[in-house]
Amino acid sequence: MVQANQEGAEDSASASATSPRKAGSEEISGTAESPESGWEPAYSGIANFMRQPSSRDFEAADVVLCGIPCDLTTSNRPGARFGPRGIRAASLQLAYGEHWPWGFDPFDRLALVDAGDISFSPGYVDSMLRETESFARAVLAGGASLLSLGGEHLVSLPLLRAHAAVHGPLSLVHFDAHSDSWSDEPELGHGNMFYHALNEGLIDPSRSVQIGVRTYNAEDHGIEILDADWALDAGADAVSRRVEEVVGPGPAYLTFDVDCLDPAYAPGTGTPVVGGFSTRFARQVLAGLTVIEFVGMDLVEVAPAYDHAGITSLAAATLALDFLCLIARDRPERGG
Ligand SMILES: [Mn+2]
């Protein structure tokens, strides 16, 4: 692993004097260009996502990445507010050029800026909802796509509000151990925001699908559920094909709760449920969704305090990078 990273790093360092992976040399003026070695090891440096530029200038960006450090309504173990930081740190060991098994570097094709985290008043759900929707609307108005890192899953509601304002009712492609559409909870929270999203008309249930579910909810609200047992028996390719059949043409929003993965692969989360996907299986399903028109994505519920050896954060960073490869796969190289 270390050997592979070093080889990749040498390749990318020699390829371009302005590589954004060269120790942040583009972002910081008046400092040393780069380390003498020409590359920076994964444990070192500023932890922007994938070492992409830190910026709130969205004009030139194809994709804006943000963190939403919120765990206000977490129903079991809190700590997802540290998710964005954990995922960014884990991403540094992936920031060495071509991403396996895609065979290309998505940042040769997509300009991504890491906008940092959305700030809101700690402890106030309304503040998080307002600030997140406002930020997302500003990004989308500038023409960029948004890749959001949670945070608890409630963050998807203001993100869906902003995306639906631009695109109309969305197909929801939802990876999760839980449906998060329970209708019997008195307050808005991370177990019912998709029930509220349905009531608000943000989601088209007939074009939506939930993948990896392995908890009970008496109501499916008309959304197709590919539960974890069915999916694992059917195989990744069959799951991808069924998701594409349900979604069809039109804008889709991807939301990935890391607890879709089995706790063996993602212990660092608030409400783990056994019997889930391996990281590899989830990657295969995601990579198979090649004809869906994704307009945005969030990846949520990483809680690094319960993680072991960083495997949950690494899985999340890898899945976020897979999503970027998925939307970049048919694009030409930038400026080339
Ligand atoms: Mn969940």
C-alpha cells in the first residue's frame, strides 16, 4: 500500500508543476513551493479534501465540497459532527492520482473546491437547516454541483430543499440500514427527514429507491426498498440494474448513510446495524449506476470516535471519491 502510494505520487509530481497535490502550493502564496521530495506524505499537511484547493469562490468550480458538522438530533451515539474532519483526513491517503479501479484522476476532469464547513449556532436545529439550505442554494445558483459530508442524516433535508428548488422533485437514491421515513416521531430528526421531504414534495417516491435497509418500518411511502439480504443475494450488478430501472431519466440525488455498510466495515457511526454491505460491495453497486443523472450527493453519519483504525472514515472518503469518478467518467480532461 505504501509502495503503491509512493509510486503514484512520484508520477503525479513529475506530471505537472502545478499539481494541487503538491503540498498546497497553489493555495498559499509567499511560501515554499513544495517539499524537496516533490510530494507530501498522507500524514502531513493541510487536510483539505483530497488536497484540493480551499476556496469559497464557486465560479470556477464544477463541484463544491462542504462539511456539515451536525449531530443535533442523533438518536443513539453522538459524534457525527466530527465526520467531515475525519473524512478529510482519511482522504489524504487517497490523494495520489488515479483512483482504483477507475483508472483516472477525477480532478483532471472536475474542478473541485473544498469550501470548508457550514457554520451554524451549535445546538440549534433551525440554524443548521437555514444555513445549510442557504449555502447549498448559493452553490447551485453558481452552476456547481455540491458534495456534502455529514454530519447526521438530517442534513439531507435542507440539501434536498435546495436541490429541489433548482431541479424539481428528485429521485432519491438512498443507501442506508434505515428508511429514515418513520412518520410517528414528534420532532424533526435524523430518523424521519425523508418523511418530511416526501410531504414537502422534494422527492418523487415513484422514482426513488432505498438500498441496504435492514430495519423495520411499517410504511414504505411508495419507495422501492432493496433490502440488505435481497441485495447481497442478488449481487451488485443486479442491484445497480434495478436501481437504474426505478430511477429512470431525470435528476437524482444520492444520499449515502455510512451505516449501510456492515459494522465490520464501518463501526464509526451512530446507529450501526449488523448484516450490511462490505465496502467493496457498496463500491460495486455505486460504480454500476452509470446512466443515472446525479445532481448532488451527501455522505453522512461518520462518527470517528467509534471508529477503529480509521476504517469508517477511509470507506467514506473512498465512496465520495467514487462518486466523483462516476460523474467524471465521461468528461474530457480539463483544459486539454
Ligand atoms: Mn442509517
